[in-house]
Amino acid sequence: MSELDRLIEIARALPPLKVHALLTVAEQMTDYVSDDEFLRKINSAPAIDVDDETAAELRLALAERGATISHEKLKRELGLA
């Protein structure tokens, strides 16, 4: 199976919200986007309306996740730098 076929297989298994997120990321990879533009788009994403229990779980997960990586390091790890 080619990498493209595998990617298509993964996309077909995702729920619609994650397909939209994957599409957004993939579209960003087709053209150069400056760091400032990338951050603007990430920060302007619509808020997700979740119930109180889910919000509490998300806050706990964020608190437990530890260190994050920079945008530049992420781009290097994805082979985009």
C-alpha cells in the first residue's frame, strides 16, 4: 500500500471534524505559509463548544501534558523547514 493510499484510508476512518482539521493542515502544506500567518490562522480558529465535563477533562489534559514544542521545531519534525 502506498503512503497516499494509507493516508486516504486514515482519512476515511476519521470523524468529520477531524477530517476538516486534517484537510486544513494538508491545505497549509501545499503553499508556503509564514510563521505569522500560521499563528494567525491557528489563533482565529472557531471555539469548540463543549460541555463542562469535557472542558474540565481538556484543562486537566493540558495541565498534565508537560512541555510543548515550538512551531519551528514542529516544522522541522514534519520536514517542512
